[in-house]
Amino acid sequence: MAKINLPKDILERSALKSLPAKEKEEYLNNLLKKVLDINPEGVTISQIKESIGLTPSTIWHHLEMLKSTAQCRKISHGNMDVYHPYGKEEQLGDFDTPRAKYTIGRVQNEEGTFVCIHDKRKNRQETYTVVRGIAIPDEILDDVINTLSNAKRLLKK
């Protein structure tokens, strides 16, 4: 199995186990995002398991959460799933509300160009973490904007 690159700042197993549940979840999400970023060719759950020692179910759970919030991509090759970084994001704008920050960015990868919208909330360390996200392909962006404009008009009635 091919070795993968790892970040230098991985916590020891005992330190990871001592973290409170929310902090452990955030740490693992951030760790897996770093692993993806330094392995742009993609990684499998087995490669991460062999390199870091986390259980496959833990790795799968966190990678699927990153995928569902438009923070990574999964490409299936038969019965093997390969996870990739979503792509380099170009910030287009930030919008603050009393409860959240919304970030809009443009991302390009092998699948095309996307507009990503991320809903970020403050965590225990008072920094923002993505809790929801969507990637909209550029080819349907005009239709999405028209639909949102129509929805806005309907809401004002």
C-alpha cells in the first residue's frame, strides 16, 4: 500500500483520547483536511488507517462529513473510494449574521468549477468551523440565481 504524507503536528493517541468529544471531532476533521491537502492525488481509508491508526469507521465518518459539507471530494473506483481535497478556494465574500458567518468562494478541480457556500459557526476555541456547505456547478449557477431571486420575491409578499 502506498505511503501517504502526514502533517507534522499529529497528536499522540493518549492525547487524542483525553480530548472532550467536541474538540476530538474538530481535531479529527482538521487533521483529515490537512492529510487531504498534502496528498492531492487522493487517499483511501485504508491508507489513513495504516498511517495514523484510527479505526476505519472513525475515518469514514469524518471524511463523509467533510464530503457532505463541500470540504472534500470522493471518487469511487469500483469498490474503492478515494478522497481528494476539494480544490483551492478563491474567496469571493464573507457575510456575517449574529449567529453565523457565510463564506462564498470559487473552486476549480478536475470535475469543473464550482461556487462553494459554507455556513460557519463559532466553536469552543472561538474560531469558525464549517457546519454546512454546498458546491454549485458553474453551469447551473444562472438558474440557481434566478430561482433564489424568485424565492426572495415570494418571501417579500
